[in-house]
Amino acid sequence: MQSMSKIIACFDLDDTLYKEIDFLKSGYRKISEMVEKRYGFNSWEIYDRLLYWYSRKENAFVNLNEAYGISNPINDYLNVYRYHHPNIALSKETTDTLDALKHMGITLAIITDGREITQRQKIEALGLAKWISEDFIFINEEPKHFKPNRFSFDRLMLHCYEQFPDSDFTYYYIGDNPLKDFLAPNQLGWNTVCLLDDGRNIHKQVFDMEKGYLPTGMIRQMNEILNIVKDGY
């Protein structure tokens, strides 16, 4: 039996499918509302000050307690931030791109690092189940498995072989952080694509590093991935 060709387009989550700064703002808003309920301060004023301290790379939660003369546990702030249901959304360009990829018959996946609950809250809020099935979502919760470790890339490849045993595969990984996103898939022979920072990324992109860490392609807009994957047909 002749093998079928199968394209797998796997995405990073934060600062790739959506902007992580939106999650930060959502978390700060929830914290501001909590402080208003507990202590009576204006939540929008608190929110603005949290963003100001963040912009100055200061410890926003310590500053919050000091500025308002309260002793709310820092862990309370962290737990609200990490585990709240975020107010975030995909851009229209991203939803259109995901629609187009699915229409092309491409299987979509996610590999992301972070707390399981936090990342799943993001995925749910973004509505990604419309395009990506649960068994193609891989969350590295244990630091030893964080990218650039190959752990989840190997897991995805094994899963693809099990799901589509009579197929030959072409893999793409679309991410934003050369420090961790592209080394493992490069080593595995994937095509790697970096979505360039539009000025809103939380982590600065660094490209002055060994070739193995660098993507094989770069895009400025998400929809440019469509032209790249067409070459895999």
C-alpha cells in the first residue's frame, strides 16, 4: 500500500497563537478586582499601577502591598494570576489562518510549556478546540520537559504514527522564542518557523546564537504560514 502524505502544523501557544501580554493584563485585572473587594481601593487605579510597575520591571505585587499599606499574601496574587479564567481571544488573522489550514486538511497541534491548569484555561478561553483535538495538545508541566527538550516533540511524532500508520509526515513548528522553540524540532528534521515580534511580546527575541537554535523560516504575520506549508504538499 502506498503511503499517504500528512502535514502536521504544530504551534507554540504564548506569543504565537495569541499575545501573552493579554493574559498578563487579564490577570492584573482580576487581582485589581480582588483587592477592591477586600480593601475598598479603586480597581482601575490599581490595575494602572500594576501595569506601570510591570513596565518598569519592578515586583508589581510587592509594590501593591507597599503602596496601599496592606499585607495581602503574595501567593494570593500569584494564584489569581496563574489560575484565573483569562479574558483573551485569538485575532481574526489567526482564526482565519487556522480555518484555512484545517480546510487544507492539515492536522493542527500545540506544544507549550507551563502549568497544566493555566495553559488549559488559556486554550479553553481561546476556543482552540474548534481546530485542535485534545489528543494533539501537549503541555510540558515538568521543568525537565520544557523546551528545548525533545520530550513532547517525540510524543507528538509517536502519536501521529499511531493515528495515521500508513502516512508519511511533514512537520512544521511555529513559535516565537529562538532560545527554546526550534532546537528540538530542528534536530528531528522538522520545518521551523518563527513569528517575529510585533513589539508586544513579553520575551525579547534573540537570534544571535548557534544555528541549531534558529528557525528555518520567519514570518511577520500569521497568515504567511499558509504559503510555507503549501510547499509541503
